Amino acid sequence: MTGIHDPVLAWYDANKRVLPWREAGASPWAVMVSEFMLQQTPVNRVLPAYERWLARWPTPADLAAEAPGEAVRAWDRLGYPRRALRLHAAAQAIVERHGGEVPDDHAALLALPGVGTYTAAAIASFAFGQRHAVVDTNVRRVLARSLTGVAQPSISPTAADQRLAVSALPDDEATAARWAVASMELGALVCTARTPNCAGCPIRSRCAWVLAGSPPYDGPPRKGQTYEGTDRQARGRLLAVLRSASAPVAKAELDACWPDAVQRERALDGLVADGLVEPLARSRYRLPG
């Protein structure tokens, strides 16, 4: 297994994307913000929002001092806006528990609001150079193909995926931290889901899937996500109205942004239940204060 580390690390050094959260001067907070934003969102959409966010809130204390609704407003069209509320809550917890500094302890990271197994490992690895298995979809795919010989990993992450990633970690802490980001980058740029560039892969001669003849995926069908006409789109329209407003918005104005009344009310109720929208007197609404 260790035979795949050096080729992947050398490939990464020569081919990695230049991204602001990877720069030597990037703070742990900058890394943390990027990890929240990159969940289910492509890099090209994250970059402008990330830069605006760090310019406005360069430290956790800066964000914690603002109303949570401002985080939702600044999240703009990144999608899954509950991430904004969770990042705001995490910033408050960092100020209250850790003196305003992102903790370097994995358990302390895991205890922050909105920080799960993946995010805690990513921050500990990318911000602090620690040895952790950072297991996203790209890493799961690289390891599934190169080590187990299957075309695609399971649809949802499993304990077996985590064990495989742990078993693939280099022993040296600094090398393990580089491996974490390098294997992720390989999955994002070369070992892609639909059209892998096996000819350009640094471990093609060692890849169990290639050596097996690149057998096709034979698991359950993978459903693509739809957006048009969904509750997610309705929620997005409602939030867009509220984000653009400097004062509470009348219900009639929200009613005008989505034609299906039943779906609109369901979406609005969901936003309120999630804490993303705050109802006020006289049928008016605003972002959370």
C-alpha cells in the first residue's frame, strides 16, 4: 500500500491547484471557513464567497459579533444555508471556549457546532498538519479503485471506508497530512467519477481497478440531484428576497416569489423551523437577528 504514497505526493506537488486556503499564510479559521463552504459545493462557486467572507470576518470573533442573519445573508447562493448558521455558531463557541482561536485538538474541533467527523479531520490535517483520515467522496473513490478494484465506492460513507482510509495513511504525521490533501486532489482532478483520466494517473500501474481491466460499476443506480421545481429551489427564492431586504419583509412579498402556494408555505415553514428565517408580528419575516 505504501507504494502509492510517493507517486501521488509527487503528482500533487506538480499539479495541485493554487487555492487561498492552501497558502502557507492561511489561518486555521480560513481553512475552517473553506471546509464549511466546500461541502457539496464546487470550488469555482466557493472562491468569491470565501474571499468576501474572510475580508469581512477574518477571525471567529469578527463573525461571532454579528447577528446570525448576517452570516445567512453573506452565504448568498452557495446553497445549503444552514451551513452559515452552523459556522456562525461554531465561531461563537470558539470565542467562548477557546479564546477566539480555532482549537488544534481533534476532540475539541469535533465538539464545535456543525463540525462532524470529516470536517474535524480536515481542519486538524490541513490547518495543523496532523495525521487523520480525511475521507470525502473523492478520497473514497481513489481508495476504492486503487486498493479494492471497484469502479465506485458505496453511495454513502461506511465504517469500512473509514477503516480503509486509516489503513492507507502514511505513518509520518507530516506526510500523512500531505497525503490527505493529495489523495483528495487526485480524486477531484484525475480519478473522477464519470470520466477518470487513467492515462494521467500517477498510480495507474498499481491501481487494482485498472489492473482488473477497469470493470464497470455494478451497484445500485446513482440518482442525480434535481433542483428545478423542488422545495430547495423554493427555499432559495424565499431566502433571496430576505437577503436583499434591509428591513423585515411582508408575507405578500414572499408570496409573490413562488407560484405554488402549498409548496411555498412548506418551504417557508421549513426555513423557520431551521432557524434561517424569523417570523415577526403582522405577517412579516426577516433573517435571524
